[in-house]
Amino acid sequence: MLRDQKKKSTRENITRNAIQMFKEKGYDNVTVEEIAAACGIAKGTFFNYFPKKEHVLLYVADSYASLMDDIVARHQDGPLKQRILRILRDLLHIYMQHEELLRLTLMETIKAEIVSGSELTNISNFKNALRRVMVDAGEQDPQQRLSDPELSAGVVVGLLFQTLITLSSKMNEDGIYGSIERQLDAVWEGIGR
């Protein structure tokens, strides 16, 4: 038990120091050696916890997974499109609070999705959560049934990520949300039929 607590504490220390350094110096300007030195550990110890520097960001993304599940669970009532917009609004709000870090995390998550092809990434988990919302809405109300919830969820996830990547450095939260809402409006008729 004590050993597990020490491992968890070390992982959290590495993550905390790495994130602080990424914010201060920029992700590309921070080395594993610098992170290890800031943590008071050997470089090899860093690699016991994270195979590469990028995995620190993936670990951060994983820590947001339960938060995402809570957001999805919070929005179980109302018309499907409005539920999806409320979910996206909540996720956008969190993203904007930690934009610099989460932008890096998002990029690494996308890379991991491409490289792994696994169905266990945060992107896949988010897509599956939205698909479940869409399926449940259709079961509760046949008027809200979508012809292809899997494809529809993928479109919504793609819309969100594309918007965050291209607009977050140029617009405030309300402007980005307005863009997301307009884009969803533009595709909803095609998705909803």
C-alpha cells in the first residue's frame, strides 16, 4: 500500500512539474532531463513512469476522462441537439480555463489516436459517450432517433476538435461556442435524418 502511494505521489510530482515547465518554457523547450531535475529524480525514474515526454500530456488527458463522463451524465434531459450543445459548452468552458495546456494535450491525444488505432483513447471514449447519448435519446423518443449514431457522434467530435484547434487562439469562449453552435446547426439536418 505504501509503495503504491509513493508511486502515485511520484507520478503526480512529475506531472505537476512537467506541466508547470510546459507553461513557462513551452512544451518543445522542455527536456526530460529538466523535468527529472525539477522533481529531484533521476532521468531513468522519469522513464519508469512515462515512456516519453508526450505521455505526460496523455496522462493529463486521461485524468479528464471521468470529468467528461460527469458532464455527459449531467445532460440527460431535453431535446438531443440541446443536450449535445450543453455537453460541448461545458467541455469548451473547461478547455478555455486551461487552454494552453489542453491544446497541447489535445494535439497529443489526436496523435495517439492516429498512431494506436485503438478504441481506448480519449477521443474514442468521448465519441462513444456521445453515441450512447444519441442512442438513449432515440430509445426514449423515436422522434429523436438517428439513423447512424456512430457516424453522428464522430461528426460532432470532429466538429469540436477542429474548432478548438483552429479557433481557440483567435476567439473568446462565447465566440467559439457560437461557431460550434452554427456548425452543428449546419450539419444537424443531415445528421438528424
